Amino acid sequence: HTEREWAYILSGAQYNILRKGGTERQKSSILNTYTTENVGSYVCAGCNTPLFTSTDKFSSGTGWPSFSTALQGVEEEDLDPIRATLDGKEVRCATCGGHLGDLF
């Protein structure tokens, strides 16, 4: 998709995070509302690629969703030199390239 198409397809918040690399406010993610009744896979909001399973979700105490492992739909990239110096990586959807968060 073009950036214009992404802006049409995604909500404003989704576009900011997935396409611009933004960060949602701490403790604001709908993924933090997980209960044992929400069993299954978490998919990319941009392309529906399966990214994580509910069995790999855990509470890290950071206020952001955390997963112990990822599915094949997730890739890690050293795109940002500041994150790289902190031993961090950007986590992206392997299918559409959408920003999913950061790994430290």
C-alpha cells in the first residue's frame, strides 16, 4: 500500500504506530486487557499476519504488552542507531513492515 492508502485503511492511532513508529501511552493498549478467555493469536492491524500467541503473553510490569516469543510473522531490525546502542531492536511485521514496538 501507499502511505495515503495506509492512512485511509488504519485509524489515526494505528497509522501513527504502524507506519510512523509511534508509541502508545503506557497502560493504554487493548492488548493489556488479556484474560484467560482471550485465547488465540494476536495479528497485525495492518495486514492480519499472525504475530504472537496468547500463551506467550506475559506481564512485564512495564505497562506495554509483552510476549516471550514471536511467530514467523515478526522480524527484528536494527534501524535506529540510538536503540542499537542500547542493545535494542525495532520489532516489525514481516509482511507489511508495520512497527510493532521495541525489544530491549
